[in-house]
Amino acid sequence: MDLTDLERKVGFPFRNRRLFQQAFTHTSFAHEKKGNVFHEDNERLEFLGDAVLELAVSEFLFHRFPDMSEGDLTRTRARVVCEPSLAAFAHELDFGQYVRLGKGEEMTGGRTRPALLADVFEAFVGALYLDQGLDRVKQFLHAVVFPRIDEKWLSQVTDAKSQLQEIVQQERMGPLEYQIVDIQGPAHDRHFVAEVWLEGKRLGRGSGRSKKEAEQRAAFEALQNWEQGPGRPGHDIADSHRQR
């Protein structure tokens, strides 16, 4: 697994390259290779990276927004480390091309799946923390994540459902439909997965600790997809309505 190009993109070399190979190893690949050579998947690094991200982002927000209340800081952090945001950061770095996937996951488009990319981003942060410490993680986040966090970006994420609804109404489309498609975790630590649909097409998917948060993240992903231009979810729907 050649990570030389990735080292160039992030701007520094890796010391323990096996850690980063693990960060890009999906469970599907590890399971397929289990009978041959053992490959550890990235789930443990994802767990660690999630905690490191929470700390680093919390510290950044604490200093960046000195007048923000504790509740607003918590909500803002959740927007930064949500699945659509992390997947977007991973996409910008082309993390998908480095992921080692099983054949089934590869065939079903796992390399571009937002949930998978978000997990890989967290695993990468976990590997970077173990490899070079928290200061290096902060340096990486200051280059990739923190420049995006400003008042304009936060306002765009704050109420994604309302923004998506405005677009749909402007295009005179049908009603949006939000569905809770999965509930994960024990009763004291629930995670909900929501999808937003428009006229039989899924526009976005997101997860959160409440149904409302999951729906907001699904709407945020839909907005991000919508801005990508032709081929985006809903683009053909909008065109068909304009032609009527």
C-alpha cells in the first residue's frame, strides 16, 4: 500500500506506516484476508480518532468563539464532526482511493459512501495521534478543517432542513420526506440514521444522537450534493419540473 502521495497531500511523512495502512483497512477487507494474512481493520483507530477530534475541535471552538455559550459550542462541534462534514473533508483529500475494501463493498460503491469516508477520516486522525501526537493532529486540522469553520459555514449548517425546504419550494417540487431508517446502540447511547427523499429519490443520509439531529445531517448532505452540479441527487427532478 503506497501512501507516498497522501504524505505529500497532508504535508508531512508518516513514521509508523502500518498504523496508516490499518486506518485505511475496512472491515470487509480484513474479513476476506483473515484466512491468509491477518489485517487489522480500522474500527479501533476510528474509536480513538473520534475522541481526538472531539477534543481538538472543542479546543479550537473554545478559542475561536469566546462569546459562544456552552450549549452553542456543543451544537457547533456536532456540526463540525458530523458524518457529512467528515466525509467532505475525506473526499477533498481523496481518502477513498486509499481504502482497502472487500470485493462486495467495492462492487456496491463503498469507496465513495459518506459513512465509510467519515469513518476513515476518524481512523486517520487516530493513527496520526498515535504516530505523532496531538500537536500534529492540530496542525493537520488547521490545514484541512478549521479554515472552513466561520460564521458563514456555521449558518449554512445550522438549519439545513429549512434551507433544503426553501430550494424545493422554489423549484415547485413535491414534498420532502424524512425517514428514520436505523436505530443503533444501547438505550442510553442511541444513534439514529435518517434519510431525506424527494419524489422517490434519496437526496441525503445522516446520523445523530436524536431523530432531529439525524434529519438535519441528512438535509445537510443533500445540500452538499445539490451544490455539486449536474448529476447531483435531485438535479434531474429539478430539470423535469422546469420543463413543465
